[in-house]
Amino acid sequence: MLRHAATAVLILFGLASPADAADGSRVIGAYYPGGSAERYPVSTIPADRLTHLFYAFARIEDGRCVVAADAPAHFDALAELKRAHPKLRTLISIGGWEAGGFSDAALNVASRERLVTSCLALFFERHRGAFDGVDIDWEFPVYGGPKEIAARPQDRANMTKLAREFRRQLDALGQQRGQAFLLTAALPAGRMQSAGPYDPARSFDLKALGETLDFINLMTYDMGTAFSGVSTFNAPLREVADDPLPPALRRTNNVEGAVDFYRQHGVPASKLVLGVPFYGRGFRVDSDADDGLYQRYHDTYAAGDWRNIRDTLLPDAKWTQHWHPVAQTPWLFNRDERIFVSYEDPRSIGLRAQLAKDAGLRGAFMWELTGDDAQHELLDAMVKPFE
């Protein structure tokens, strides 16, 4: 009820349309890593092409939200960017890969209240005007995250309780200020994680989170990583029969299958935002069969982001280009060095965004904005189906 009342206030002051109030705003989202600000200043973010921007990351220390020393300057720049682009919604993303502290901070009522209170004080009081919401990026409750990060069996229930505490406090603050503060989370799709075969439903109560969150950023990438048994695609659009993953994992270790998995677990399409990667993943394979695809490997290869792939790898004749008709994704193979690289280009990004639109999802987002080229080719491809 509080969120509906706050949205009505936004309509009154011309900051939201009746359509936004009825079915929620479309999401064209971008994660922006604060560590890239020197190379890619906040002021250069193409805010006219985005609806939501996620600043990554805040961390948890001693049960409270903390940020890097240079982050306050970025927050000031975000507030200025928002003044120039009043339709842009900005969220602080808390966590990320290798971020600890969640399991302890979510453990009981007192610890959850302490964490959420500290986050709201930091981002909505001390840096008032910089943010419109909170994005939870706990990787991952229960199991599957970095092995050195604390995890407990009760994390699954505590993640839901933590989200509800954020919802409670954000709604109370929104009622005071006549604003509709957002609460989102980035949730995983990849079925191979640090502990081996992985089931997101063991880490998260997906139906409950779908009811609590404004929307879920579904990380439909990282399906082929150092946790995979063979060289494979980072974000295959559909299941590939030749993929040597066990069938039960293979069915959902692709973009289309991951969306179906979340919907089957009670998350409505209107609460899902499809993720696309602006980076590649590589493997040093043991064989040049099948141009490096689905081969055993002895090491990974740092492919870099789209900027590096477009400017360095694609023009180099040693890298042959390939396209998979089922996965609907390109890959590169360096036969001399036996290096396989999975990546996305404007064509494949556009296909994924079109899938999101056709499936009735809330929109699309990317990890991460600074990986694009200077012409914003990947961003433009992600936006086009929604225009």
C-alpha cells in the first residue's frame, strides 16, 4: 500500500506516468562499477538511454554498509546526473562476487535491522539525492559462492527476511518523503558454481523474493566459467544438445532455460529483467577439435570486455570467428595457441533483448556499462527491441 501511495505522489508531481503506476516501468538497466570512474566518469554515462543505473558496489563490514574512499565523490556526480536526467532511477548495489558479510548480517532480527539501518543512513541520509533504491547482490546464500565466504544452511530463509527488512524500512522512508524507493536483487542463472552443480532455488526462495522485490536482475550469463568442465558459452540463448553438461543442468544453463526456471518457481515474467554480458570468457583448450568448443582445458584466458575483443581480437587474423545457430552466439578460436573465447556482439545482444521483450519480461540490463565501445554498440543493440 505504501508503494502505491508513493507512486501516486510521483504522478501528481509529474515524475511518473499512470502507465508506470499500473504495471511498473520498463527497465533498461546498467551496472556501473565505481572502480571505473577514472576511466569512465559518471558524467559520461549515457543516461538518456537508460532507465535504471546500479552503482557497484557497496560492501558489508562489521554488519554495516561501507563504501570505498572515492565513492562519495561518485555519489555527488550521480546526484548531478539525476538532476540532468530526472527519469533515471539509481540504485546502490550491495555485495558482488567475493563480497562477504551477508550471512552474519542476515542471521537474526537485530543484525538485519542494524545492516539495513546503516545502509539507509549512508545512502539516503548522508548521500541524500544520489539513490532511488537498493539492489541486493548476495553471491550466494547457502552455497555456490566463493569458498572463503561464510555461508549457512539458514541463509536461504534469511535472505528473504533481509529483503523484507529492506522493504519495510524503504517503504517507511518513502512514506515520509513521498517517494517510491526501489528494492531489487541480482540472482544467478549459471548451473555450475564453486561447489559444482548449482541450483538457485536451494539458495533463494524465489517465489517469496518475487513477491517482495520490485524486480529481479536475472544474471543470465556466467554459464561457462572456470567452474565448467569444458570450454563453453558464457550466455547461450538456448540449450545445445552437444553440450556435455548432464541434461538436467543443460536444460536451464542457457538464457531461455533460466527464464523458464524462474517462472516455474513462482517469479512472474513482469518481475524479471534479463541480463546480458558486455565481456567475454576464454579457455586454453587441450584440442583444436570443433574449433575449441566443448573441449577440455588446462587454464582460463582473460578475454576482457567487448571493447578489448572488438579492438584487439576481432581484427587479428589469428582469431577465426564462428557463430552457433542454436546458442545464437559468436565465438573466437585461436588455433595456433588453442584459445577459445565466448563473447557477445551487437547481433547476439539484440537477440537476447528481443527474447526478453517477446517473453513479456520487465526489460534488460547488462554487466557492465564500461565494457561497451565508445559508440555504445552493445547498449544500442540491447535497447532497440524496446523502442
